[in-house]
Amino acid sequence: MVLNRLYALPFASLITLLLALSTPLTWADTANSDKTMVSSLSEDESVEDIETSEPRHPQGGVKDAPEDEPGDEAKSPSPPPPVTDTAEGQASPEAANTATGSSGSESGSKVIAPNVDLKKEVTSAPEPVPSPAAGETPITNQTNQPEERLDEPDSPTSSPGHGTIRPDASVSKVPDTPRPAPVIPPPVAENFTLLNAEVMPGTSTRLAWSPGIQIAGLSQPTPVLVVNGAQPGPVLCLTGAVHGDELNGIEIVRRIMYDLDPKKLSGTVVGIPIVNVQGFQQGSRYLADRRDLNRYFPGDPAGSLAGRIAHSLFEQVIRHCTLLVDVHTGSLKRTNLPQMRADMNDPEVAEFTRGFDGMAIVHSSGGPGMLRTAATKAGIVTVTMEAGESLRIQEHQIKAGVNSIHSLMEKQNMLSRFFVWGDPEPVYYDSHWIRVDQGGILFSDVDLGDKIVDGQILGIVADPITNVQIPVRADADGRVIGMAVDQVVMAGFAAYHVGLKAETPGEE
């Protein structure tokens, strides 16, 4: 009887059921399942992150954490615990997925990633770059050979058979000869190791990351684009679609990655356009188990489905970065002014935000489980970019995001382009959401970016049955940096995100 019902299920439903059955549940998971689902589905970082954010410390000082605070060791100067790193040949089994698609290679073996021109369409599988022949000696730079040193003309000099020549001896003085300046070789870029593959300097390639949680016959790796510059520099990672329905971020990462020329790049750029492939395929914000991936970083290898995916991504990719921009949009039926979310209490993060042109900066310390929070604790300078709303491709938001990341790369000396900086956008050290007091249909009278004053009507909520119309008023002077689109709302719905305490960089 059970088998007959299984056969009657649609294929997609059967796959979802198998994924759910393959995820181990503990008694703690079962007991907290209702709480987990409610917290995961109720709000997202567009609202929750702001309302739970730690206030900015006076003069940007960093608050001392108590000794027993979790994660305290991440802020201490002591070296972090050893991390499983493909660069040391200790990759986990999942890290064996490379551009060749092999999954059974030994943990210590690596392949040379094929050089793929990301600006051109690839119609066939790329061939791996051949490794150097055994015993082949690399060509050395002749300028590195020791230079012949010249004796000081006025110093005591030994002459065979003649003893020491004294400075006061009646000997003709050798005229001063200018000493040639020492030749300093330019810094040389190195191979970049990721996902058990070696990416040569001045090349770009496509790799594949797989968390190893899918059914074997249905496994679908996530594409990872890598551009390793010909000159050394930082490692910048760009992640899109951690929430599967946030399309603007996918396009921002795609345009950045496919526009880079590795010959003119200093440093390395790693781009993952679609992190949450499961959600993307279903047009959903969440994973197949209805969990929000951006609440489970840095992950747990023995945890839930979301925890295992987060752990795999964090260990195999994120820990190789020195800089990270996590691109998001507003949640369902909310939209955001192009902005950076950053913990301005962190001096390195605060300095990092100066590189983004045309982006307002919103202070937010970040919540537990967010990729930005976990990466910052791991010593990776990280910000979140917010641009537009979900389930839509918005050209003006995408252009703003691409322009801002290009300006960041120019600021970090990764690119050398003619870039015209616009007027600096303000930094909002405080912001909050205005909620509606009555259910009904929301009609807004303001737009994103509008400056508002205390008491101004931002919109109304109309009761479609009684025709009662309740205004939603601003409770302070500020600027609309996020808002809900017109829709049916319930009492308590977060409708308008207002930025306060704005300061323009460079102004005192």
C-alpha cells in the first residue's frame, strides 16, 4: 500500500521526500522544530539584523567582549585552530570535486585548473593545463643572481704581497664611481589553490563545489569562477544567491567575473553566482528543508542540512578569502536602496567600506549564523551588499552594485582603470524599521532614497471592508533606505527602514 502511494507521487515531490528523509533529526531538532521554522520564516536580515544590531561604540571603539563569550578566541591575537586546507594537501573528500568533475582523487593530489577565457563562450569541456615535466628546472630570473660587489675606494684594502694600504699613504686616490642601485625583483603572483585545483597566475577557470549532501545519482555541483591575476594581491570573494530567490546578486557577480582580465588583475577574485542552488531552482529563499542558509554559518559537519552545507562552503571556499562581499536583496516583497551593511565597530571593516562608490553604509553588527558575522570572526574583512528586491532583475540596482565593486577593486589596487568617483554617500550609524499598527492593504507615498521628517505620512493602510485608512507616520527625521512594496500587511509588519544619524565621509 505504501509503495503504491510512493509510485503515485510526482517525481519532484518524491525527490523532496527523499531529501527530507535523508536529513538526520535529533530529539533536540524535533523539540525545537516549530521554534526554528517560525524564526527562520518570519523575518530576514533586512529587518531582524537591524533590530538586533549592537549599537555603534563611541568613536568607533571596539567593545571588549567577556572572557567566556563564544567566539572570543576569534578576536584574540593567538593563531586560530588548524583548518582543513586544500593548500596543505589535507582536503576533505568533498574537496576532490574539480573542474574535471572527478570525485575520487586522493586528498593530497591536485590538478592544474584549465585556463578558461570567461569572456568567451565555451562549447566543449576545457582541457586541464599540463603539469610541468618531472625533473624540469624552472627558469630563474637572471637579476636574482648575486651582484659583483665593488670595494670601497677609501677603505683599507688588502693587496696580495703588499700588505694593507693605509688611507694616509701616498697613493693616488681612485675617483668616486657611482654604485649601481640594487635590482629589486618585482613581486611575483603565486598559484591559487582552491577545491583541490591549482589556478596558475594570469589565468581564469571554472571549478565546482559540492557539499556532498545530495543523493549520489542526483548530485549537482555548484559552479565556482576563479580569476587569478598576473600580479599578487588580496583574495576577494563574491557570493550571490545565498537566498535562492535573490536574482540581482547573481547578475552582479556574473558581470563582475566575466569582465575581468587576469593579465591586468592584481590578486585573485573568486565568484559564486549561485550559492543556494536548491532554492534557486525552486524560486525559493530557503533550502529544501525550509531552513535559511544565512542562519547557519560557519556550519556544523554533523548538523542539519543547512549546517552541513554552510560548513562545506565555509571550509572549502570562504576560508581562502581575505576580503568578502556577500550580495543580497530585500526579502519577499521588500526592496532596499543600494547599500552596504557593515559592522562599523570593526576598524578594518569600517576602512573597507570606504572603497564602495555610490553606496550608502548602514551600521549593523550582524546576527548569529550570518555569513558576514562568521567570516568577520574568522578574520576575513566582510560586508553585505543589499540591492533591490527578490525575484526580480532590476537593471539600475545591478549597475549600482557592479560599479561599487569595481570602485572597491580600484581602491584595493586590484584594478587600474580610469574611474570617476561620485559624491560620497552618507554613513548611517543608526537605523530602525517602522511597523504598521493595523492590517490591511499598504499604499506608500514615498520612494526609496526619499528624505523624510518626523511626523510625515509615509503611506496608509486601508481596510478593504470598512474603508478605514490609517496613516503610517515617520517617527524621526531620516531617509528611506528600505521599504515594503504595496501589499496586504498584518499588524506589526515592518514597512519602512529609516536611516538616522547620517555622516558623510570627509565631513566633520
